Amino acid sequence: MSGVPPAGAEPEWSFAYERPIHDVFPALHDAQAAWLSQIDSLHAPDRKTHELIRMVCTVVARNPVGIRRHARLAREVGASWDDVLGSIMLTCVAFGVGPAVEAITHARAGYDEAAEVEADDE
């Protein structure tokens, strides 16, 4: 979640699963959000490597939304397309070519989203 909303305002959800969890188990959602913010605040590895690792985990999990998100975030913190593609291809050794091939389209979409945002900011 992107911060505490003003009283009476609807919170902004970063992920589709957040609202249903919050509606039923608000304390669980708050604890999960706090835990994830601690993961995001790790000092090592560096942020680019952090996002590439998280993207690779989503490739292995065959999670297109996660692949897209972490490819976008990786670009935002300085990863090149070669970094993203190379990280995806490293999964082939242990998990086969299928998940990697499926991931490329989703990663490219996320990577290009970050490029569009960069272009709009200029």
C-alpha cells in the first residue's frame, strides 16, 4: 500500500490481492505490508540486483504480473534490457526454457512502461 490515506479516503492498493485481505483480515494485511517494506529497505544487495532477483523469482513462479512489475522497477533503478533478459535466461538451467520464454513478453512490457514514464518526465 502506498501510505496511510487521510481519514475517510479510500486507500490506494499496489496489488489486487490487498483489498480482499484488508477487508477480511486488516491486521494481517498491515503486518504483511510492514514486512514487505522491510524487504524493500534492505541495503544489500543493491536495488538493481534486488529487483532482478525478485523478477527471477516471479519468472520461476510463472507470475506475469510480478514479472512485468519487477522488470519495470529494475529499469527504474538502472537495469538495462540485457540485464533483465540475461537474468530471465539464467532460470533455464534449473527450470527449463518454458518459463523463461513465457516471461520475456511480460518483462519487455514492464521494461517499456518504465521507458514511457522516463520519456514523459523529460
